[in-house]
Amino acid sequence: MTTVNDDDKQLLRLGAAVVVTEKNDDSKIECLCCYGEYQQSNLKECATGSGHFVCESCISMTVANQIGAGRFTVKCIGDADCKQEYLLALLDKVLTPELSKLLNDNVFHEMVKDGIDNAW
């Protein structure tokens, strides 16, 4: 595993993804939530395009925790100051079918309860 130097730690504090290049020249990006190293194709980014890359496992755990707490929108977990919510289309690709159905059902029920028409 590659260590994170002081410059990279500063970038993390600023909410930027750290790219780690290994000897075989495969670029990996650090998840800004768990700090694991992943191929970029295995990470997801919030819609801001600001480099808030997080792994699918962290997104799934966050969604499960949010549902357990009665919250059905999931804000970016890559930067505490980011207010962007993950789109349901992205979450549907990341979550297990069971968790995705639970989230979508709860979102739908909240919308009906709040009287929101034509939300999709």
C-alpha cells in the first residue's frame, strides 16, 4: 500500500482526490471516505465534478445508515462542505437490488406524503 505524504494529506483536507501511481503505472484513486485505493472505474463522484471520489462500499453503507435514520437523500460523502446529493440513477447502479428498492420505495412514499407531483 502506498503511504500518503503531507502534500496529499493537505489535498484531502481540501476535498480533492489523491491519485496514487504504483510501479506498474496503474493509476489508482483514493476513496475520500475510507482511504482505500481503487481504479477510477470502481469509484463514484458526486455531480459537482470536483473530484469527490468515493468507493461503492462507502456509498452503500452510507445509504443503509441514512435509511435506518429515516433520511432518504444522500449528500456527497467525499467532502463535508459539499451539498450535492447523489442522483437516484447513480445509486441504482451502485446499490444492491434490495437496498435500491428500499431507498426508491421510501423516496416515493416521502414524495407522495409531501404531495410532490411529477418528480421524475
